[in-house]
Amino acid sequence: MKSKILLVLVAIALVSFGLYGTGYAFHDGGVARCEGCHTMHNSLNGTAMRTIGGLTQYNSGVYLLQGMDASSACLNCHGTGDTTSSYHVSTQSVVAGGATIPAQYTPGGDFSWIKYTVNSVGSSRGHNIVAGGFSYVEDSRLTVAPGGSFPRAALTCTACHDPHSAARITTGGVVNRTPGSAVDPILESGSYGAEPTTGLAVGVYRFLGGAGYAPKGSSITFSNPAPTAVAPSPYNRTEGTGAGQTRVAYGQGMSEWCANCHNLIHNNDYPATRRHPAANGEALGTMAGNYNQYVSSGDLSGNIATSFNSLVPFEMQETNLATLKASSGYGSTVPMQGPDNVNDNVMCLSCHRAHASGFASMMRYDMADALITDGTPAFETRTGMTDEALTAAYYGRDAAYFGAAQRILCNKCHAKD
């Protein structure tokens, strides 16, 4: 009898552990548990649930959010860390005009770089999300999105991410949930390579808004679907010497998705428009050879098997999640395969980070100076940033990681140095 009871207890423990494991990813590719973001009364056992943004008991934020605005509700979880940690996209201790260096290394970047105002770059370093509870304010330079009409006042986390996730990946492809229509329910996140099964969908990458998504506060309706991509886990980690890189396998559609808000910047017909091509149909061609041979300034000894550089990622023109998962990774086992000249292409995120970076225009590397390193084991100093800040901006890579007199990484594709 005792053995039977023990078996039952073990079974219960395993089931409980399994449920916990499933719930660990809060969003799971779709709408999360409602009370994680919303509150009807901002009250729990006689006290306020959240004090961020000046909320008091029985007084919630807009849309009954646990924050004074949409981004503040997101940053209640994603913006409360001071060390490099998991899903954080902002470093809490960084304040506007302060000297604290952002600590997050997510592929999309740390929004806190916007507050790091060294060299007067400031708000140019990222998407200027409005999050009053965390001292993020509207862009001081632009009133609408560059190359588009999206208003700066409406730029919240939910301008890009659909918190209720209408888009999903089914065995038949990407579909949207629309009123009155039946769709496969989302079982788990699609951001890490999980695949849909008959009757059960996975979420789109980072539950980005799909075709038809209309961010609140704007008149924009997305015409292009969410892109296909797979990230490794963990992904928020240093990429300094000895740590290895972090590789997100970008499949296709990233530039087209960015064009939902930046339509005049998006281009797939160079040289007619004389803008840099970035689109599904823009294969790297001969540039792939440059990419694969390029190691650093003056060193073209590389090869396709080991040429990948996360400071210059590319898109693979792939939608198969299993294939993308096999191409994502981190550390010493990260797949280092470079691009071929037919299937792989440049995209917006080849040069920019999605959230923010340590450099102007959200670039992955500094475009302000011709050199990254100055010919000695040190960074070029004309940026006005300390070596410590530059190391953080390059995701833990110190100057010795780069070649001597390393020029900007446009050369990874163009090899003009």
C-alpha cells in the first residue's frame, strides 16, 4: 500500500513539474494569463498590487493594465533587472544622463541605451518606447516613424508585439485569429523552434503583430505578416572572448514586416531607388563570398563553414522551423555556417537591432568612425564612450576581439577595407 501511495505522489510531482515547465514561458507564444498584465482593482490582500507609475489601490492603468501605459505593464517583468538576465530588455538602474552601462544582451538590444546620453546620441540609439512608469518618453527628434507615419506617442511595446497574439503558425502555415473564425489554439511559443501539430498551433516569432494587426493609438494596420525566425535559449548572454556567439536563425520576412511602419525605407529594387536593398528577394549574390572570406580588416582567410558573425546576421529564406532551430544556437556549439549566394539575403536586422543598441540609429556597430579599433589593443576613442561601455555595446567583445585597425563592419559584406 505504501508503495502505491509513493507511486501516486511521484506521478503527481511529475505532472506538477510538467505543468510548471509549460507555464515557465509566461506568454507561451500567445495571450498570457490575464492577471499577469491586467488588474480589475489593483488590489491584493488590502494593498496595491503595483506602485509603479503612481498607481494606488483600486486604481489601475489604462486598459486595466498593471502599469500607467502598455510599455510600463510590459516592463514590470521585462525591465526590472540590473544584471544580465533572461527575458529582460531594459536595465532598471540606468537613468537618463547617468553613467550606468546597460547590462542586457538580448538579440534585440537593451532599451536603456536610449538613456545613455554620452556623445549626445541618446534617443537615436533605439525605438523610443513610451513607458511613463520607467521614465521612457517620446522621441525628442521625430514626430513619426522614419519612412512612415506611425506617431511617436503611440510607440509602446505593443506597437510591435501583439499581446493577445492573433497570429499563429499551423501545419498549413501562418494564419490570424479573426472575429467569428475558428483557428487552431496556440499550444506553445514558436520562437524556439517548437512545431505545430494537427489541431494545435505555435505562436509566431516573439508574437509580433501579424497582417491586419492595428496597434492602439495609431491609424496603421499591418499589411505584412510576422517574420519567421527561431532563437536559442538562453539568448541574453555575453558574446565576449571565450563565451561564443548567440545566433538567431532568421528565416524570412523581417524587412517586409519592418515595412509595416517604415514603408518608405524598405527597398527591394536597388539601384532604381538608390537605397540599400533589404528584402526576401535580395539574395546576397557575390556579397556572400565577401562575407564568408572576411575575418577582419586585411584578413580574408575565412570560409563558409565558420564565417557567421552575430554583429552581421543574415536571412536564410527558410520557413521550416526544424531547419531554423538547427541553425540557431549559442556558445561553443553555435552553428557557424555562413550565407550562400542564392538563398540568403540582407535584412533590416543585418545592420540594426530591433530595440536599441549602444550606437546611433540602433546600429550593431559604430558608424560614426571609420575605425572600431585604433591599431593597438584598444577601441577607437572618438565615440566619447569608455572602453567598458563599448565592450558592453559590442556584447562583451573587448577591443582585442577585433583585428588591429578594424574598420566598420559594412566590410563584412562589402570588403572595401
